[in-house]
Amino acid sequence: MATPAIEMVGKIVDAVGIVITAVGGAVTLVAYLWRLAARERGEDAYRRCRRGLGRAILLGLEFLVAGDIIRTVAVSPTFASVGVLAIIVLIRTFLSATLTVEIEGRWPWQPRPAGGARPAV
């Protein structure tokens, strides 16, 4: 009875993740081009673009994982589907961790440097 509604919620959460990634990427690209047109140093503009794109991808991945969890656990909690979900979450968690290293220059479990300063990436 509630399965179609839960499936729809999972699909909506997936769609939000896709939109966040796509819109975040587009906004980051426009900001990058704007900075270049404003004569910002190319290397600085590139670093800011990478950080912005990485953040958009990270946030989008979080929503995609949430959508997978909703659909798998709430709709079809078989041993096989939970196993597939575990693999998907593992891969996406690895991607999130490596993106965090690229964006912030530290592993997710490491504390931020004193003063909240971010290293140049």
C-alpha cells in the first residue's frame, strides 16, 4: 500500500541529488568564467571552481545515497538488495572521502587547521 509512495519519495530524493549536482556544476562554471573575465588570476579561479564543483558533487551524492537507502530499505529489503545497497554506499562513501581530500586538503576525520584556514588546493 505505502510502497508506491515510498518509491516515489526515493525517486524525488534522487532527482534532488541530480539537480543539486547539475545546478551546482553550472553555477560553478558560470562563476569560474566570470572570475576569468574579471581578470582574476587563472590559478585562483581554477581552485575556487574545483572547490565549488566538489561541494556540489558531494551534496548531490549525499542525496543519491539517501534515495537509495529509502528505496532499498523501505521498499524491497531483501538480502540481495541490501547487499547491493552496501556496495553502492561503500563506493559513494569512498568518492565523498576522496572529494573531501581534494577540496579541503585533509581527510574527513582530521580536524580543521587552527583558525579554520583552508589549504590551497
